[in-house]
Amino acid sequence: MMDPIAAKQGTAPEGYAFRDLLEFCPDGAGNAQCFHRRDEEDDDPRAVDWDHETWEISDETWFADFADRRL
């Protein structure tokens, strides 16, 4: 949904495409933890934190590390 919005605004996020993010843990304020697919054959996507205001993603981390911190 965000790729067409970015195209309409004439901008794009740096270092990723929205279609390569799969949200799995929203924070209720617009930000989310997402899986980040790095290429079409990526069978082990890493987790990143996506900031809805800056459109930036955090450094990649293993999902298990994220889950350990949350639990």
C-alpha cells in the first residue's frame, strides 16, 4: 500500500522497498516490527523496526533475538 503513496509523492525510502516489508508487531502508533526480504530468494528474512514518520528502518536482527527481548 505504501509504494503507490511514495510514488505519488515522488519519493522513496532509502535502502528498501515497502513491498519487501512484512509487518508482524505494530506498536499502535504507526511504527512496526517487520520482516525485511532482501531479495526474491531470501528464505531467512531479518526483523527490522520501521519508523512511520521518517520511513527509516533499524539495523536488521534475527527474529529470535527480537522475540527474546519482547518476552
